[in-house]
Amino acid sequence: MSEDVPAASDAAEALGAVRIGKIHIDTVGTFQVLQDPEGNEWCVVRAAGA
């Protein structure tokens, strides 16, 4: 979980991750899907109300 999804996504990219699509914002929170250098997808998340 992260307080700042864009900043955490930037940091992940600096380490070799690739963003998949745009940042999503909905009623459960904010998240960005990324892919690591091996092709595994994962998300940076900020829960709603956090």
C-alpha cells in the first residue's frame, strides 16, 4: 500500500517495472497496475479513506 500511487509507480519504473494502463480511481481506492522485468503483474494501491 502507498500514500502516493504516482510517486510509488515512478519509483518502481526506475527499478525496471513497466506501467500497464493508467491509474485507476474508484470507490475502493486508487491503484496502478505494473509489470516487473519477469512479466509478473502487480499493483501499487492506496485504499479509499487511507
